[in-house]
Amino acid sequence: MIALVDLDSLKKTVKETVDEKRPILEDIARYLYENPEIGSEEFKAYAKITKILEDNGFNVEKGVYDMPTAFVASYKGKSDGPRVAVLAEYDALPGVGHGCGHDLIAASAVGAGIAASKAIGELVGEVLVIGTPAEEGHGPSAGSKVIMANKGMFDDIDGVVMLHPSTSWGVGNQALGISKCKMVFKGQTSHAAASPHLGKNALNAATLAYMATHMLRQEAKRDANLVIHGIIEEGGEAMNIIPDRAVLDFGVRSSDQEYLDEMVDKVARCGEGAAHAMGVEVEIEKKRFYASKKLNYPMVRTLWQNYKDLGAPVKDWEESVQAMPMASTDYGDVSQKTPSAGSYIGIAPPGTPGHSLQLAQASVTKEGLEAMIVGTKALGMTLVELLAKPEILKEAKEYFDSH
Ligand SMILES: [Zn+2]
Ligand SMILES: [Zn+2]
């Protein structure tokens, strides 16, 4: 007779390991806080984290996909099987250090990975800690998760989890996809008074395109959280010369990736139409930055339940998945490739701004570190649960394929 896996005792091992490793995890957070490094330059953080994972028996592949501060650390159970991952971020921001709290993301991912590794000896499968640099978009590794996602990193991973510091607790929040649409209008200069009839005004075309883009809002899909924001980057050299060049740069965001792609095409159409009307040329560059988050309810429910069991004050997940998405993240691209769940841990009072010195400081307070420990346990318990109960991964995959 096959012995049934006692999930509760595996989760107990996870919790005990996190408590035991707490000094190491708090040290990661403090070290990163004191040594903030911007994206693609997180060499100190990278060295520290990979060393700790190696010391704990992980096989660490370094500098993956030609990104010097990216890594994949893995730990196998009793044989090959499903692969589940937790993602680490460790880049800071100019001026405000760890004002986005990525010091705690790093600590929690390392802790969750190590804690899970201690519990999976009898399980089939593998736990990975993936080091994803430059989430804030600086340097050649900017948006590293997009690079990894496009290169197939997540194609053979069955489930991904992570956390992010915030001012409240939640699991399963949406995120906006963001794409760029840049328009370069080219006309003909001419004396604005003496020979306007010989000019082709690129700024007029840009203005028309700018207004036409605004008019798209009237017909916006109401449940897709559309945001369009843009600037006039160039609009002429001198007021007595008809401008032969004008540049518009738009950011387009939505929680619905398909709709986002459709809207970017419509914004581009405004540029083409305006150019046609004004008789100038236009070059349009459309570029995807971060995809929207594809929510996976079976993954969200599982992670949420573990937070709940730990007594964390998490909002009901049904509420979180309905909440209005505010920001964009390269985790969105991961969620478009494989079942995933993200979570927020409350480290600072509501009203504390993101990307601020206050949030950075909160990450190393007693409360901030305690929240990180709770989050670490929830992530670790979830990794183990996914391997111990393959039916959850199966359900997550079915959900992923049908949404
Ligand atoms: Zn940020
Ligand atoms: Zn962040």
C-alpha cells in the first residue's frame, strides 16, 4: 500500500524551516536595503542570494539568457516531475533605494525555496527559485521576466508564485498590460508667413492624431481598465518655420491583453488618419512592454488559503481579483505563459506611497520583516502543496488553457 502524503506535516516542515532560517532571511533584506543596486547591476544581491541557495543544496545556473544577474536555482525531490517556481526580484530604484520593497521579494523567494526543499524529499518534482533582475526596467536586463518568457523559460514550469510588498494583504490582483505606440510625423518646412502653402505641417498632423486618440476613449470597453497616456516629444524648432517633424509617444494600458493589442492598433490608426488628412508621412512603432496578468483562480485560491491558514489579514481573493488594477509588471508576461499567482504583503500603513523612502524604510522594520516571514511561509507551503497534490496543477492547467 502506498503511504499517503501527509501534507500538514510537510507544511509544518516549511514553517519550521522558515523560522529556523529567519536570521538569514532578515539578513538578506537588510543587506539589500543597505546596498541598493539598480536594475542589471544587482551584483551584490545576486552574489549573496546565489551563495545562500548553493549553501542550501540548490543547483544554481548563473547568468541565464545572457543576463549577468539572472539565475535559476533548482532542487529536486525524489524523482523528476512537475516543476514549481518562486520568483525573486532584487533591483532597487534610483534615489529611493528599495522603495519598491524588492529586498523583501528576494528574501521571501530564497526562504520559500529553501523551506520547500526541506519538505519535498519524498515528493516527485522540483522546486525552483528564479532570479529575475531589473523589474523596474533599467539596463540590458530590463523586464527580465519578459525576456525569459519569450525565450521559453516558463514553458516547462507548471506553476509560479511570488509576493510583493504593499500597504495591504491580498492574493490574485490584476495588473495592466502596457504597450507603447510612438508616431513620427514627417512633413516639409517652409516660411510660416511668406510661403505656408509650400509647407507640410507635421505638428498639425500630430495634434490631430493626439485629439483623435482622445476621442477613442468614448468607445472604450468599460471593464477593460483602459488607460491611454501620452506626450508630444517633438513639435517643431521655431514658431516661424512650419514644422517638418513632430513626435508623439503614447502608453496604452489595459487589464485585457487582447483588447490592449486591439487598442494599440486603433491608436496607430489615429496617427495614420491624421497623417493622411494633413498630407504628411508617418512612421509608427508599436511595442509591447509588459503583458497584463492572466489570473489563474486555482493557483490564486491555493496561495490565498495558505495565507489565511497562517492568520494573515488577506482580503477575500474573490475581492482581490475584482479590484481595479493600478500598475504594470513583468510578472504579467509570466502569467501569460504558465499558471501563476501573485500576492501582496502589508508592510506599511495604507497611504504610504509606492516607490518612496517610506516604503523602503518599512521593509526593514519589525512589522515589515514579520510580514515577509508570513509571506515566505505562504509561498513555501504553496510550492509544497502543488507538488503534493498534482490535481491542483492539473486544474490550474485546465483553467489556464480555457481562459
Ligand atoms: Zn516598483
Ligand atoms: Zn516592485
